[in-house]
Amino acid sequence: MKAVSFELSLPRLAAARIAGFFSPAGFVAPFGPTRLLDLPDPRPRRDDWVVVRPAVTGVCGSDIKEIFLDADLDNPLRALISFPHVLGHEVAATVIEAGPAVRRVRVGDRVAVSPWLPCEVRGLPLCRYCQQGDFSLCDNFTVGDIAPGMHAGNCRDVPGGYAELMAAHESMCFPIPDGVSDEQAALADPFSVALHAIRKAPPRPGETVLVYGCGPLGLVTIHALARLYPGARILAVDLHEYLRPFALAMGAHEYLAGKGAELIERVAEATSARVRKVRLALPWVTGGVDRVYDTVGIAATLETAVRLVKPLGTVLLVGVGTPRRYEWTPIFFREVSVIGSNAYGAEPFEGERQHGFTYYLSLCAAGRVDPTPMITHRYPLAGYREAFVAARAKVSRRAVKVIFDFRP
């Protein structure tokens, strides 16, 4: 099968760094760590595994960070990754082979594939987190008969969805209801990430919330808030004007473009807050928003977010950026809660507790959500270089969500 593989070797990393200095395309040149290879077709690892054929696979921002070598070497999550690996973890697919112990799905079923590789997938007794459905917090991402890896797409033994075929444990497969498109199903992962974060600090009716960042994760966060919490007022924030129509279409009430002091002034005006100016430092507001969902997660957005939120307000850290220092005095002075959010699992929502994928697919089937209007670019797998460059150079390409489409 054809698959996009990432290989961690110093010569390839160095070559990509040098070539990437001149052009983003240099990071995905043939001599770099990201390549399209012919690999053996996958087989079910055990009797309760399946093989699926991807139909649509989304390009995630975390993959783009890896491909373009944005992460620092001191990131502790390196302990939970193994190389080389086939990238891609936002997958809608069709089951083409099922082991004899598989009961959850059948050959021919369309499925959304949850990529996480916790205890059950590894053939282990469930750890305390897996027992309560917090699969992304599993104790055993480095244990069992599978190489270290949090999810398919960063594990040597479980190739991801940038491939013509992939193997998955049956617990990873969620049947797609009739009437739900492959494109919708492929967005189950980012929507579930957004829902998990919102559930940690859901808005109350009448509150004003701010979604920082209007990339794919920010847009699905806006969409989930608008459709599931209609009593909240949603302010969307990003640097780029081309994202305004996408944010408004997803359900934002207002779109504010800018950063730093300029953005703080605009949010203050939108919320009738007073601005406290400080020489040689960012201003902050008296008043502001009740909650911030930061889908960027870099020092600049966090430093701004804690200046925009009300006393006793909440900042949800949803995005994954490269850590840097930021000035955090407002956190303790105003008793702000900063909460980390990681992926998804079994979510309490609307009186039930089910996996985020189950909720999302049922919401799609009922016509309550549909984030597919944010899909702007489609590529065949052979166009992987163009796809990754478009996702990276998103402003010049006017890209929002990039997908691989494997269908004829």
C-alpha cells in the first residue's frame, strides 16, 4: 500500500531544515523525513482487530507541526511516540477485513476511527483512567505488544490514516449512521476534542465566551458552542480577516481580528469593559469575558487570554503550541482558572455519558451539527506535499481544513 511515513533520522531532519529555510516545500522534499512509501498491507494484529480502507482523512495541525519540525526537543511527549510512523488520525473509512472475534462492526461498514491506543487496544487490563473512560490519560501508552504511541499516526506499530489501508482495534471503530457523509465523519476527532474541552467549563446562559483562534479546532469549538449552548454569546478571535466568514458561518456572533493591546481594546469595547493600561506591558480589562477557549495555545494567546477574562473566570487550554514564557500575574491576582484539555473520551452530556464520537455522529445524523463548510482543500494521497504546504501556508493559500480524499 501507499502511505505517508515520517522517519526520525538526523540526516533527513538536517536536510529538511536547510531546504525549509528557503521554502516550506523543502520540509516535504524527497530527502526529508516525510515521504510517500510502498509499505506492506496491514493485517489484523489480533482476532479483535480489523483492516479499514480510508475514504477521507483530515490533516491535523499537530501533524503539520511535526512535518515542519516545529516542536522543541525538550517536549516530554517524545516518550509516547515511536518512529518511523505513518501519519494521520482523523479518519472515515470502510471495514474490509475483520478478525474472528470482532463483534462491534462488520465488513462493509463505514466507520469513524478513533485513533487512541489505550489499554484495551494494547490487550491489557484497563488502567484506572480507561476504566472511567478517560482514554487519552491512559497509564499504558508505552506498554503491551504495541510500540510506544498515544494514537495511530504517531506509533510505529499502528499506521495512521495517510495511507490506503490501516489496521485498528474494533473498539476504535464507530459506525457511521446513514445520511452522515464521510467528510462529516472524518471531523469526529476535532469535534470531540472541542466538546471535551467545553464540557470542562461549559458556558452558562447569558455568558460571553471567547474562542481564541479560528483554525479548524477553533471553528469546531465555535460550532459546538453555537449549536449546543445557544444561550452564550460567542466572540471569535484570530489574526486573519479571511477567516471572518468561516467563523460567522460556524456560529460566532462577532469576529475580532488582531492581537496584543489592539485585541484587548477591541474585546473591552465589545464587552463594555474598562481597559487598564500599563507602561511597557500589555493592558488588561476590568470586566471582559466569562470564559476563553484557547485553541492556539502559545504564550502570546495565553498572556492575552488571562487579561481578557473576568475575575474567577476560566481559560481552557485546548490548542498545543510550543511553550514559551508569558506574564501570568492576572491568574493569581484575579483568581483565574487555567484548565488543560487533552483529546476526548467518554463525555457526560445531555444526561448521558458516551464516547465523544458517538455523540458527534448522532448529532450529525440529527442535523444538529455540520462543520464540513470549513473544508477548503482536497487532495489525493499522491498530492501530500501540496496538501501539507497548503495547510502550513494557510494565509497565502486561504486554507482552513485540508483533507485527503481517497474516493474515486
